[in-house]
Amino acid sequence: MAHALEHRNAAAEGSQREVMAGTLAEKVWDAHVVRRAEGEPDLLYIDLHLLHEVTSPQAFDGLRLAGRAVRRPDLTLATEDHNVPTTPGPITDPVSKIQVETLRRNCEEFGVRLYPMGDADQGIVHVVGPQLGLTQPGMTVVCGDSHTSTHGAFGALAFGIGTSEVEHVLATQTLPLKPFRTLAVNVRGELPDGVTAKDIVLAVIAKIGTGGGQGYVIEYRGEAIEALSMEARMTVCNMSIEAGARAGMIAPDQTTFDYLRNRPHAPTGADWDAAVAEWTSLRTDDDAVFDAEVDLDAAELTPFVTWGTNPGQGLPLSASVPDPEEFADESDRLAAANALAYMGLEPGTPLRDIKVDTVFVGSCTNGRIEDLRAAAAVVQGHRVADGVRMLVVPGSAKVRLQAESEGLDKVFTEAGAEWRLPGCSMCLGMNPDTLAPGERSASTSNRNFEGRQGKGGRTHLVSPLVAAATAVRGTLSSPSDLDSASRPHGQLASATTGEA
Amino acid sequence: MDAFTTHTGIGVPLRRSNVDTDQIIPAEYLKRVTRTGFEDGLFAAWRKDESFVLNNPVYAEGSVLVAGPDFGTGSSREHAVWALMNWGFRVVISSRFADIFRGNSGKQGLLTAIVSQDDVELIWKYLENNPGTEISVDLVARTVHAGEIVAPFEIDDYTRWRLLEGLDDIGLTLRHEDLVADFESHRPSHKPVTTPA
């Protein structure tokens, strides 16, 4: 945000701040500056601080050692997600148990609201915040978790922080931050049927690379983005970090307001009107300039899958496993060769021929109700292929209840899938849900790193639609590969269009 | 964070370069839920070797680590700084530090003093000839005193000021608590709180 810094300096000198154009990210930043001084980072106010059991213990311990309190427990919320089992019963892993128990003790001691396992509002931290209406446009949101970028879908400036920063926010409700640069990702035109938010973001990462967003806050723009539901927008912003970006944002609009209205923590009455008036102004000015821009044509996008061991190693499902020799760049060539060796893949193999053992539907990327509806619509009337295990893990207890009220759990279990309790689960395998060495998954999660889903496990990142079709056929597939004649009716299937 | 002006303590000569944070504390020691107790993982792999410097009882109370160039490279884990401080180190001397490690050290109050490699060699020889002897680090004068040796060291002005004042990032921010309170008094009433609606 080099030019944003110029704006800020101008503002600090009392010059024409109001008439200068700004991007959405800059406007949210500027509205949260508590202190600005020459040669020092800006001190930014944090509107919402989310906590979970893995990255918070040392932060609380630091407060305790320094004799400090949590400044704003009323702007702080904790949930148990990374370690929790998704089958009924207590935590059996001793390390996980200690982390969860420590969070409970810390929340009690410091007066922080916690949604523990079994609570009606428990779930993955990035599913819980939006679902409660706590994530709102124009806010600053932080969490000791890189996928905090999810909340940017509401036009919030939301990013992951380290443990010392968690402690800093707990103690002061602020963070000293160096400015970001701004990157516009323009997705123009209309998405074809069966192409979803996950396909957009996988295509973006494949295009700009896992380091392409480094130092930037991305703003996703264009007709295809505006047409997305809130849940789909969260999927896109969630994976901004996989392109190396600090955060991803989408300007709030009527879709955002409609999602928020009547949520438990959304404003009401006169506050609602005041909020909407403010939120409506949160748009990048027409004459604002981004530090960089990337364009994608939505009409050219197709279902996307990863073949390698980082999220940038992806291709359309219709493609074949690439030949490392064909990469022009030396380090790309080496990375591809290493990835194929780890993944156990031969160059030239059609991606559709890759057979999987496990299908995982869930995570903060794709564990929301629309994702489950989309996957259910595809498997309905089919059976999960022999030898394939399909795990469906709702992103929160509320998502699970909603899905059950719609009968989605029955659709999954009748097809032979496992219907689980909410949590991060196989996305990172900190709980017992892991791949065995050499096992291969089609996963709606966000990272296909070596060993991420279990030591030696091989991960293909996919959308919920592709995950579900893959479960039915046993090889990487899209819903169009399924024999539609075998379905009893097409009612649920029609609900998939434009969703997920 | 305690203020740092001068420190006198036993110098520990670590004749190694490129000491990465995986060596300072291996990943298997990162599961603890406190910020204390990481001394058990400090240089865990190297401590299995009986001849490793920290296994010599004269260095048990060591508090000034004198290391080779490029100290603290690799993973950003803050646990590396915690482990050194939990052991009892207040100062690390090297001719070059990795950026992230140096930043993390500044946050926690561990002084990273940049001394020329020629002077590091002199201090190493002095400590090896006088095992268990104390050396002094003067942050006001930016000098290291080891016997007759007086070696100047570099540290950036901002970090030096924070260490002299005993201000960690949180302490610094709390100096502006009035500005935070003022900002809070102007926040719109429609902003959400996490307490029951």
C-alpha cells in the first residue's frame, strides 16, 4: 500500500483527505488508526479478536506473567476447533486434551466467552464468527490463525497473527502494523454452471503463485464475485493466504446486508440503519489506484483440482498430470518433480483417472451449509464407490443442526458417507481424522502440503461438487461425469448451481 | 519486560555458525502451553553430545552466549527466544543475526549484540582460556568487556531505546492508553460485542 501511505501522510498533515480516492482496504485501515507517528508503525484498533486452543496458551501465560488483564473481553471470543474429535466422546490424545483444558481455564480466568465442544454455537472459529453475525463490514478482525482472511468476505480487514500479537491484542485491543500494498483480482463475466468459488480461488492461486500475494491485501472484484453468495465469498477470501496475501476482501453489498440481518449479533433498529449507511460507503472509489491488478475471465473457468503439494499446483480437471520437464523455471521444475514423487503420480495421467481412498468435505474453506447442500445434491441417489471413505464434517454445530433439519445427514449416510461432529478435522489432522501413509484424498480444505492430512497422506484440493462426484466414482470427477439418469429426481441437484 | 542497561554474567563460547532455530529448539518441544520451561529443549540435539559447551558445568549459569555468524536463521518460532531466556541467557553476541530472530528477541527483551567477527574470535579465545568467567555488556555505551578486551557492538536505535526503557511492544502501546481509550469512546454504537446479545 505504498500510495496509501502517501494518503495517510497527507491526512496526518491535515490536507485534503476527504477528496482523495481510496481502496476499500485503505478506508478500513484509516478508520482504525489509533496513533500514527513518523518512523513507527500505525497503531490499529481491533474490533474483534477470535481465539482457539492452539495459538493462545502462551499469550495468556504472558499476560499472567506481566500481571495484565484482557482489555476488552467483550470484543474477544474463543472456540474449540483444531483438536476436537468429530466422533462422540471425550478427547483421548493427551496433548490435545491439555490444550483444550488450558483454553477453558484461561477463558474463565480472564473472562472471555468460550464456545466449548458440545455447545450449540461451537465450531470452526471462521465459521462461528460470521454465523453469529459478529463479523461485519468495515471491521478489523484478527485471530492466531492464517485463515482469518475468511472474514474479509464481509468487507472486513481480517488477518492471521502470531502468538506475541495475540497477547498484544488481548492486553491492548490494538496492534502496531506496517501498511500493506493493495492487489485487485478482477473476475469478470459469469461463471459457467458447475463452477464454484473454490474453482475461482484455486485458479487465482495457480495464476499468481503461492507467493504472488505476498505483502498485499487482495480485493476480489468483478461481476463473478458480485454474483457469489456470502458463503461462496468466504471460500474465496479464506484461501487468500494460500496466495501469500495477508488478507482478502470483498466490498459489502445487498447480499452482505441480507446475510447479516437478524443474525444474533447484528445491529437492530436505528443501529441497523446507521450501520447499513456506513457499510454502503465501504467501496473502492472509482478513481482509486491499486498497487497491482490481475484479471480472470469467469467464463473460461472450469472445475479445478490440485495435482501437487502446494495450492498453486492446480489445473482444470480436464487436464493431465503435468510433465516437470515442461516447466520453464528451474525451481518450478524441481518443485513439480518433488511433488509428483510425493504424490505418486506419473506425468501425462489424466487427472480424471486418479483414484482416491478418502473424500473429505468440511473445513473453514468449505464446511458451511451451502457446501453441504451442494455435496448432498450430487451424492443423492448414488452410493459412495467401493473402497472409498467419505467424511462429511460440518463447520459448526449450527451448520450440523441446519443440515439435519434439511435431511442432508440422511442423504450422506444413505450414500455410505460418515456424518461427523463439527471441527477442523482432516483439514490438518490434529485430531484423530487423518490419512494413512500413501492414502490419497479429494479434500475441500485449503492446504495440500506434504503430511498436512497425515504423515505420507496425499491431498487433492477440490470444490464440494467435485468432492462429492469423486466419492461416487472413486476417481477425481465432476458432477457432469455422473449418470444423471440414475437419480431419483433432480430437485436437490438444481440447488447446486451458483452455490458452494 | 525488565529494563536493560548493563549485564554481567558468565560468557558461553558457541563456536558454530548458522545456528538455526530448529537447532535452538526442535519442533518436538513446541507442544507446551506455557511460555516457560522451554530450557529443556534448548539445543536439545547438541546437548546429547557430552562435549557440547553447555554440558560443561562451569557454564551452567551462563547468561551471555557468544556465537558464530548468522545466528537464529530458519523457522520464525518465538519458542527459540523463549528457550534461550528460560535457560538464563540475557544476551546473544554474534556478527550477524537472522531478521526474524532479532525481531522476536527485541519483543522479549533478549539483547542481540552485533560484534565484528574479529572481536568474536578474541572473546572466544578469552573465554576458552578462562572458562566460566564473567563478561559485561553495556547497552548505554554499546560495548562488550571481556578481560582486557573492549569490543563495540551495534544495535538499532529503536530497539536499544526500548530495551533501555524496559518496554516491550505491549508496554509501548500501553504508554498510549489514553489514545486507545479516546478511540474507544468514539466507536459507533452499532459495532458488535461478543457478550450475550
